[in-house]
Amino acid sequence: MVDLNDSDTRVEELQRKEEEELASILAKKYEVGYQDLTRTSINTDALRVIEESAARESESAAFDLVGKKLSVAVRSPQHPKLPPVLSSLEKEGYTIQLYMVSRTSLGRAWEHYKDLSFATESKQGVFDISSDELKKWVETIHTVDDIQKAVSDVVEMKKAYRISKILEVVLAGAIAVDASDIHIEPSSENVRMRYRLDGVLHNAVNFDLETSHLLLSRLKLLSGLKLNLKDRPQDGRFSIALNGKDTEVRTSVIPGAYGETVVMRLLNPDTISVPFEALGMEPKLRTLVEKEIQNPNGMLLNTGPTGSGKTTTLYACMKKINSPEIKIITIEDPIEYHVDGLVQTQVDQKNYTFLQGLRAALRQDPDAIMIGEIRDNEVAQTAIDAALTGHFVFSTLHTNNAAGTFPRLVDLGVDPKVFGSSINVAMAQRLVRVLCKACKKAVPLEGVTKDRVEKVLAGLRDKSVIPADRTNIFEPVGCLECNHTGFKGRIGIFEAIIIDSEMDTLLRTSPSEHDIQTLQHTKEILTMIEDGVMKVVSGITSLTELERVVLIENALS
């Protein structure tokens, strides 16, 4: 007895084989490549490049994309609707490689259009999330736990489009919880993803190794990195377009023992752009700094470790003085966010260094200049010269405190005799987390803690700034509003040295950092520890958080 189903299957296989053989023969005739898409994975990023309607009309489909090299499957290179499609792709910068395919292959590629998620890579380096999809995630995601559940649900789908969906959740989730960084770290068994919230890392979710490898390839492609380069560091960037605003994402990839580690830094213009009045400077310091940056010449140097908010403070200062009457030029590495009215340039260590940028900027007749960082002798000396010749200079240095600014400049070859005439303000800052207003709890200020706090307050030169009611201080609790961390947002703690005649006289003698601090402690401006303790007794942050950020044990014991 003949099995009709089995016979039909064999006939279909023969027809399919004949169809593929014909496509292979035609490929040689037209001198193009041949591909069987039933045995080839379809790159959804490539598929998106040609709209479904245009693909069906021209009987084509893009199935692979590496950089700007696009592989396109066609039923016939001479199809009348194909030339306009290819011409449009070439205008967008794509290099096209044609492949002859069978009708069955092409049908399989078209089936993947229904798998495309709302997230689309509308152009290289721009990850565009539709407003509907963003609204969905914003309504769904409130905590890191929500992100973990959403990612786990998508991973279990095991669909072709799951990597795009995972990336949607990871990026939209980071924006929803105001994360500054996303860390993806492989181990021997799985891959851990963490978010940095208000400066502190929190575990989010673990991926299996297969999902992680696919996600890494997707991120590399999006960031303009080389997919086959796995044994050396790479840096790239892309942006997320959300409701008309672009959030820059800087991608860093480094090789490790178990694979490549990825860190994505999100530069959200809404969270980075802080008004001058909201930086956290105590009123007396804020008034002094505001006065100094109005000068036509001089210098403001801000110091602190990476991630302490130095650049944000400089931007706030520049926006404070920005007006149509003055020209401000910045030399940055990289440009973190764009400000209307400023001329912003980005250095390239090979062709456009800080020194070259600074010298070029001085020929542009600026009133104020911002140098992202003073790193070497030539930049330091040129910046000092600019401050002495009618320009106001903003810049940063890597030192631990304000007093360390001057020994560091001496190390860079700057003559201490010009400090008084070139530098107006030397600042140092850190960022502390702000207690969540919805859930912070009061605890009595008593015992050893009270003694330590009162000892710091007793050293203040201006006792009028100390709150009269110091019965309680506050501690974090954790709620839905603050993602169960007890904190929401960050604020700066500052110290500054204003160069007056007394300080100028001391600096000419090349004093030690300790000597500078000793003189500074006679001034009314708060030290960083004093500013931090004032924010503790004012209920802005907790003592534990302050101790996490600055080494205050010696000062409080």
C-alpha cells in the first residue's frame, strides 16, 4: 500500500531541490552569488533596511548586514522594481552584494517581517524605540526587579526577534529607572548584568551564554565596532531616539577570561543638565563662585575622581554666564551633551589633541574656554597663559581635594608665582545620594554619632549656618518610588579655595598640600567634610552615605 503523504513529501522535496538548482544556475548566468535562505539565519537588522512593501514589490530581501555591507537576496537582478530600491540603499551609504535565491527562500525571509519588534535601527548608530513601545515599558518597569522579569520572559520566548526585544527592555529599562551605566559581565557559567543607580551598582539579571553572545554582536553592530575583534578593547557609541530627544550611549568592550565585558554609559540630557542653583553648593560658596565666573579673565579648576560630577558642574557654570554677548568654546573628550550657544569640539588623540584644540580655540576670539581635562605640561601652560590674556578658562584636574590642585600644577611645570593672577577658584567635589523623601526615616542623633557630628560642626568658622534643631538625622528605608534603594538622585558636596592676597602669598612659596589646607581652614568656606555633615544634619543625605563617599573617619573620631 502506497503512503500518499510520504509520496507528496518526496515530490515536494524534489521540486524544492530543482528550484534551488535553477536559482544556482541563474546565479552563475547573472554573475551574482547564490544563497539558500532556508539554511541561513536571517539578520533582522538587515531585514529592516528594506521596507516590507518595497521588498515584496521588487521580490527582494536583505538578509545580512556587517557595518554598511548589505547582502540582498533577489529573485531576478533584472526585476523592473529592483533598481530604485538598490539606488536608494546606495544613497544611504550601503555597499550591496546581490544573491540569487529561490521563491521558497525569499518567502522564508519575508516571513520574518512579522517577527520584527517595535524597536528599529533606523540608521546606523541610532536605536529608535517607538513611542508606543516606550510607553509600554515605562508603564511596566518601575524597579530593577521589573526589568529582571521582563528580560526573563523574553529570553524564554526563544524567538528570532528575542535579542532585539531584550535590548529594548535593557535600554528602555535603564532610562525608566534613571541608570547611568549598564554593565554586562561574563563568568564561567553565565553573564551578569548590573545597573548603576545613583553611583551604586545593582544586580539586574543573569543571561545564558548563548543569549549573551547574540546580544554582544547586536551591540557591537549598533555601536560601530568590529564583530570579529575579540582580543582587544574597543570603544563605540550610538544614540537612543526617544520622543524627539537623543540619549547618547557610549559603549566600551574589553576582553576577559570568560569573554568580553561591556559597559554602556547613558548620557541622558535630562539627567546630566543640572541648573547652577541645584548643584548643591552651600549659599556662601555659590555666591562666591557665581561672582568669580563673571570675571573677564581667570580660571576655575574643578577636581575629583572620574564620575564625581566635575563636567556637569562646569557646564552649569558655563550656562550661568552664557549669553549672546559672549563666545564660549569647549574642547572635550568626548562631548557628553550639547548646549545651545556653545561652540563644542571633540578631541581626537591622533589628529586633534587638547593642545591643538586649545591653540585653535584661542584664534577664534573666545571670551571663555572649557578644556575637558588638563593632562600635561603644554596644556597646563597654555591654559594659564589664556587665563592671563583676557579669557576665562574652565577645566578639570585629577586630584583628591582642592588644596591638591596647586602641587599638581607645579608637577606639570607651572610657575607658582602666576597662580594668584591666573586662578580664581580651585574646587573639589564628590556626589552623595539624596535620601528618598517618600520613605526616609528620622533617627535620634545621640551617643557616639552625635559626638562625632558635633565635633565637625564645632570647627565651622561661621556658626550661623548650623541648623538649630539637630535632634534627629535621617536614614534610608526603601520604597517603590526610589527603586527600594532608599535614595533618589544625587547632589554635590564641595570645597573650594578662592585665591585672595593671603593665599596668593602662600602659594608663591610652593607650599605643601597640608600648608594650603591649614590656611584654608581659617576661611569661612566649608571643607568637603563639613559640607557633607551639614547635608546630613539638614536631612538631605545619611551619615552612612557620606562615609561611603569621603574618608571622614579621622575628622569625626
